[in-house]
Amino acid sequence: MAGDVGRRLLSVTERISSAAERRSRVLPAVVPRLVAVGKTKPPSLLIEAYRHGQRHFGENYVQELVEKASDSQILSLCPEVKWHFIGHLQKNNVNKLMGAPNLFMIETIDSIKLADKVNLSWQKKQASHRLKVMVQVNTSEEDSKHGLSAEHTVETVRHIFDNCPNLEFVGLMTIGKYGYDLSAGPNPDFQVMLACRQELCGKLNLPLEAVELSMGMSTDYEHAIEVGATSVRVGSVIFGERTYLNKPGSNNEADKPGTTTGGMVAKMS
């Protein structure tokens, strides 16, 4: 499997570049970022991806991110790794996540209280830089997904700017509805994100290019980039289908957002 990672990674990066070329010229000309999601995969596969030039990696669960970020081989062989936390973050796990080496960004701030908790915890760490964060928006308004409603996004971002000096707001994140049929037209979740960014930038006097959009996963990352994503979260296409050992006979349903496997909610990548 490790030998396939480089080939798959190259294919994904080429597809990302092609999708970016198909974007409307009215969208910010931002080079899309690939966040390679290693959920359930061993450090050896992430090291192989790093060896082929990948630097941004994402994890859904705090414990898994902390363990991989602290892995001795990753620390020695991947000095420029940048970790993204892309799962639901409970406030009682914030301090544990803050201890992860090379934590680069939290993409899932979904409340003012969580923003305050992360801000305070990062302050206590006495880091030399602000922690990058995104605000998660529940664009599909599904109960199985976390995130703010679009109408509460502006006030949350304004709170981060005004009251969280240790955080650097960089954008918005969403999970598109799983299995959306693109023959019906552009994904409405992504259209909501575009409108949400437009409103946010208008009310807070921000340039569009200053607000990233993290949207798109293994099944829809090309479409997401075409309509404006600046960051995509891709896992199984690079590292192979996931195997959950705690569920005999698993058919990888946990790759579908909003499903549960072995007591864990699998919502991303």
C-alpha cells in the first residue's frame, strides 16, 4: 500500500490543479491546499506521503492526531508537517489537542464558547504565534453534522476578531451533503458557503481572498474547487479505503459523513 501513496497523491494533486483552472475568473485566484486525511491509517503511510511532498495532514479525532503528531518517526522524518484538526472538538479535549506538536490549524470552531476555550488554552501554551482557526458552518442543516447555522457565522467570526487575540481567523469550513448528485447542478451546500463568505466579508470589511473555504472531500473535491474551495480534505483516495477493526464485517460506512462506527461519529474526509 505504501508504494501506491505517491502515485495516488500525484493523481490527486494533478486533479486539483486541473479543477483550479476550470474555476470562474471572478473567484479569488488562490492555489488550493490539499489536506491529506490519515484517519485510521498508520504513520508509515503519512511518512510516505510526506516523502512525496505532502505537508498538510488532517485528523478527525483528538487522540489520533496527538498520537501521530507525537510519533517519534514522524517527528524525525517530517519536520515541516502541518496538522489540521478537522473533527468535532469537545471543550474537555481542547487542552489535550493544544499539546500536539506542529498543530497548524483547527478547522471546526462551532461556537463562541469553544473559540474562547481554544483561545485561552493556546495563550497558556505561550506559543510564539497565533493559532489558525476556521469556523465550521452546517450548510446542509443536518442534525448529524456539527457546525453553526449560516445566520450565526458573522457574530462568531466577529467575536474571534474582537475577543480572541491568540487566534487567527482564516476561513470557513463545511461538509457537503454526502452523495449529492452533481447532475442536478452545483452542490447547494457549497453555494451556501459562497454566500456566507460574501456576507461575512461585506459586514466585516474583509477581502474575499482573506477568507478561505475548506470544503470538498474524496468524493467531491474537484467540484468543490471548481466552485471556490481553497482547501480540500482528501483521505481514502490517497491512502485507500479505511478499515475499522472494532467492527467485524465493516463495509467502510464510516467514510460517509454522519454515520457511526464503533461508537465514533465519522463526519469528515
